[in-house]
Amino acid sequence: MREQQDMGSLPTTESHVVKGAMVLGLAALLSKLIGTLQKIPLQNIAGDGVFGIYNAVYPFYILIVFLATAGFPVAISKFVAERMTYGDEAGARRILHVSMALLGVAGVAGCILLNQGADQIAVWMDNVQTAEAIRCSSFALLVVPVMSAVRGYFQGKSMMGPTAVSQVAEQLIRVATMLFLLLFLTRGDVEESVVAAGATFGSTAGGMAGLLVMMYYYRKDRKRPSLQREGTWLHDASPISLRTLMWQLVRYAALVCLGAIVVPMMSIVDTFTVPRLLKMSYADELQAMAAFGVYNRGLPLVQLVGMVASSISVSVIPAIAKDHLSSNLDKLRQRSTILIRWSWILGAASTLGIVLLAEPINVALYRDSNGTDTMAWVACMAVVSTINIMTGAILQGIGKVNAPAWHLLIAVGVKIALNLWLVPVLGMNGAAIAGVAAYGIAALLNGIVLFQTLGLRISWGELVVKSLLMMGMLSVTVGATTTLLPELLHGFGLANGRVEAVIVTLVGIVIGVVTFIGSGMGFGVITAQELAMLPGVKKYIPRLERLGLLKRSINGGMKSG
């Protein structure tokens, strides 16, 4: 009975799991937001040359981290959760210790290889300016893999708080270190390659901060009364050999890694192809890297849209998985319909908004209008990447786990081919167009599998016509803002240059959001049933219905076949 009571005290209730997922999701969103927005002061302080070098090296560093950790956090959380199901806390800690040893060795090996091979990697990139930044980023591998092991341990115990605090601490220290070194190095007569190396060192400082946070929580965790007395084992909790445990961890982690590694490969393609191809049009490497930096100006905006899409999918995907397991096909189709419609509407509106505000956004964030047309092309990735994120998440929820990874792998091949064809002809715009096409292919393939599996059919009137009316309203209001507001500001002599761009951008965003919500409700694109899915919104729905701003029924934009 005592053991059963202890087991009952474990944090395994549905409400605790949901709360933990929300905490971890919010922390991930905040850390990604910090990581994305830090690129703006990086460009402002150091310029497009350093910005280009950093954006060439950082995706490569992320890929190495993926390889070094090899899906271990997910594997560790799975095996730790299994041990905790039996109350085997000692066994869970044994899994952590073995994993820390494995990842520690992998991290040291990765650090040595990356540090010693930095010059050769820079040659492969066809840009020697990246060598110091690659060498500097290698030191993060001494701490990040071990930190990921401890995160997996706590996630396996359904304790999401430590990971959440660690993620935010890691990003804050990384960005603070990067900004400090940027300000320090740019004051002296230092080469751009060295300044970029200083910026990448922030990853090491952030990793150390994240690891210290995790070890603090682990020390506290060890002081808790253990659910299992030393030398005793609960039913089905007998220990396995060290060799078997290591093999199980490595095997499961490798399978997870194969799916996860495809995501950073899209950025790696640009790292190894775009600067090399841009050199055909520029006199030297630094000019090519500066152009690559200009190309990357619009990517943080697209990533922000992707974060919103990911947050929506995370909140709904567990329900989709539940519907799938319970064979509730009607409910599954309805939820999938809502997600697909929202991904299309959110992505299209975000793309249109960035395109219309491209010049003031560019000046407001990056001080000049260089590459405004490229930013507009990059913005088009928002709609296709958002649809790709949503459809991929739904496929994972219904058990089609491998399909999104294979489709992204195909998209990587498309990106390589189109970069080689378009960048020499169109320059930075060619790289952006290639990205739009690649993500579009992945989204299309996801959609085909999803529609075939669930038997969905598109109702063009609901999905396209009404949303296009929304986009038309958005074009009129935001377009009028970008045309008339600068004239008004000039007439009153209130602003010019960057200050004017900031005002136009902020006013344009506010008007765009108001137009988006108002027209969405007015045309019946946004419905009461859909808004009820959002936390904290349900109580306002009756008032909106009484005002005639919201329709009660939902047609869905699609129907089952």
C-alpha cells in the first residue's frame, strides 16, 4: 500500500502534464523570441558583414549540436518516464548518469573536431572569414550536450519547470554575452571575422548558464526522499546491464535524430551555397557575406510567425492525437480543418503585412533600406512555412511521424537545386524564391498525405474566397497607412528617417491587426467555435455575437469525403 501511495504522488495526472506542457511551451516560445530578436542588435552594432558571417556559422553550429546530442533528450525522457512508472528513481538516475557520460564524450569529440577542422570547414563554405567563428562556437559542445541530458531527465519525470528556467537563462546569458563582446570588440580596430567569433562565443556562455541551472535543480532533486529504498526493486523494475542500456539509448536517440536533423538542414543549404554563389557577383568575400547578411534580415520575422504557428499547434495537437486514438474521425476532421484554415489565414496575412511594410520595417530594424525587395520575397516564406508547420504537426498527431521529415528532406533537395539555378541569376532574391518553393513543396506533400488519410475536401468558397476578401481589406488599410502617414508626418515636421520608419511600422501593424480581426469576423472567416478553443477568449464570445461581429456556426472551409 505504501508503494501505491507513493506512486500516486508522482506528477502523472493529466492536469499536471498539461500544465507542464504549457510551462515548457511558453518558455520555449520566450527563449526562441529572445534568440530571434537578438539578431537585430547584432546587425545594428556590427553591420551586415558580421551579420552575414554569424548567420553562416550559427546554423552549422546548431546542426553539430543536433548530431552531438543525437536525440538523446527525447530518449532519456522516455526511459526515465518508464523507470518512474515503476517507482524506480535509482534506475532513472542511472539512466541520467550513463547518458551524461555518453554525451560528455560526444561533446568533447565534437569540440575537438570542430575546433581543429574549422579552417577546412571554412574552405568547404568557400569563405575563410568564418573560420574563427566556427572555432569559437566549438567550445559550447563541452557543456550543451550534458545540459540536454539533464533536461531529458527532468522531462521524463514530468518536471518541466527546471527545463523552462534553464532555456530562458541560457538565451538571456547568450544574448547578454554576445552584446557585451560586440560592444567591446567594435570599439577597437578588430577584423569582422573576430567580431563574429565573439558573437558566437555567446553560445558557450549561455550553455554554461543553462547547465548550472539544471545542476542546481538536480542537486535539489537528489535531496528529496527517494521513492525506492536502496537495494529494493518494484515489480518489472529489475536493472538491465550497462551495455544493454547504452545500446537502447543510442538506438532510440538515433531514430529521433533522423527526423529532427532535417529542420536545420534548410539553413545549412544556404550556409554552404548562397555566400559561395554570391561571390560570383561581388568583388571579395566580405562583400558577399554582407550581401548574405542583408538576405537574412527578413528571416527573424518569418521565424516569429512560425513561433506563433507552433504555439497554436502545440495547444491543439494533443487533442488531435486523442481523437485519433479514440477513432473519433468527425472530431479529428474538424480540428484538422480549423488548423489548416488558421495556418493559411495567419500565414497569408503575415506575408502580406510584411510585404506592405517591408521598407519601413527594414529601416526601423536595420537602419537602412538595403535589400527591401529581398525582405519582401523572404516574407513569402511565412505562408508556406506556417502551413508546413501545421500540417506536419497534424500528421505527427495522427501517427504519420516520418512523413513530415521525408517531405522536408525532399524540400532540402529542391532548395539546393533552386539555389544553384536562381542565385547566380537573381542574387539574394533567388535564394528567397528558392526557400519559398522548397517550403511550398513540403507543405503540399504534407497536405496530400493529410487529405488522403482523413478524407478532407477543399471548399474554395470558404477557404479561399473569404480569406482573399480579408487580404484585400488588409492591403487597402495597410497600403494607405504606408502611403499617407509619411506625408502626414512630413507635413507636421514630426519625424524623418528611422524614427519615421518606426512610427509607420507600429501604426501599420496595429491597423493591420485590427483589420485582420474585424474583417475575419465580418466575413465569417473567424467563428465562435474556433475562438472558443483559445484560452481566456470564451467569455467575450457572447458579446461579440450580440454586436454582430461574430457568427455562431462553422462551415469549416472543408468537408469530409
